[in-house]
Amino acid sequence: GPKVLQIPSHQIIDMGQMVTLNCDPVSNHLYFYWYKQILGQQMEFLVNFYNGKVMEKSKLFKDQFSVERPDGSYFTLKIQPTALEDSAVYFCASSLGAGDTQYFGPGTRLLVL
Amino acid sequence: QQKVQQSPESLTVSEGAMASLNCTFSDGTSNNFRWYRQHSAKGLEVLVSIFSDGEKEEGRFTAHLNRANLHVSLHIREPQPSDSAVYLCAVRTGGNNKLTFGQGTVLSVIP
């Protein structure tokens, strides 16, 4: 099936630093999503993004989080500054249309020390 | 707020025996239900999507939806050891394609 890539697969950073997680979505998809999964817990929706704008965000999407997709390149999630509770696996997804199937990447494992 | 619960937490079946997984949701206005599976360190693989009450089959995977009972199930016919993975139920509510996931069922298929 369609492939979503995420870079890097693992990231370890010190608390307070900035981190950018990169997602290479399916080439013709227009809608993009980030989900967060803390170890041992359910995957939870963070944000979705279309046409350069955030469509909906959850309470987990703190002010320190931002997303963008400049000029059709990577869809990125930036956290600045990071906190210990940001340690989790972050999954990117994309879909062709607003209600279509979301295809997920393998996740980026973020550890904040 | 939507709550999605899966059962059982883990399931072991013999190769060739039917595997049945359950998912309940709390919001009766939910309009789209998907089953994904996740092999270790890989992305989620979509198995079957269902939008209306009844049954939807995709190969060996069949989803059953009963909206009145707030229940959707997944049945895997003739499971193989390569089907061993975490199975996730995902429920969509509203128009922004936001998915609420269950906690997953760990399926082990033994030869």
C-alpha cells in the first residue's frame, strides 16, 4: 500500500532543546496528521493540517508545538522547547481526501532527557 | 469525549482457527470505523474500513458493525503466524477525520 516515511526513526534530546520531526507523506495526499503514543498508552490525535492550515488540534497540541509543510516538502512537527512529558512515539499520517483512509508512517521515537 | 475500548487485551489462536477481536465506542454519532494492525517498529497497515451497519470483507478480514450496540468487531479467517501483531480499532467522529484509537489487542498465532 501507500508508504509514509518518517525521519528520524529515533531522536534523543535534552529537555528545553528544539526538535523537528519530519514526515514524507504519500505523494498526492492533501491532508496530514500527527498522533502521539506514550509507552503503554493509546495512540492519541494531535493535529490535522490541510492547505497550509491547522484544521483541528487536540488538548495535547501544546503552544510549544507547531506544524508546517513548506512548499510541498516534508510535513513537520516542531516542539520548542521540549519537556520530559513529550517523550513518546509520534506517528504521521496522510490521506487523499478529508474522509479518506489515513496511511501511517512507522513513527519517530522521541526521548527527552 | 469519544472512548474506544478493545477486548481482549491479548489473544492466542492456533494457525487456521478463526480469531475474533472486539471494539466498543461511546459516541453514537461516529461515522467511520477502521481496523489497523501494527507489526513491531513498522507503520500501521489498514485492514478494513466500514461505514454502515452490517459486514465488510477484505480478503481474510471481516468487520462487523452494530451501531446501536456501539460495537465493531474484526474476524480473521485462517490466521497465520505472520498475522501476529497488534490490532488497533480506530473510530472517526466529526468531519475532520480525527481518529480515536483503542489500546490494541495483541494477537499471537501459533503454528
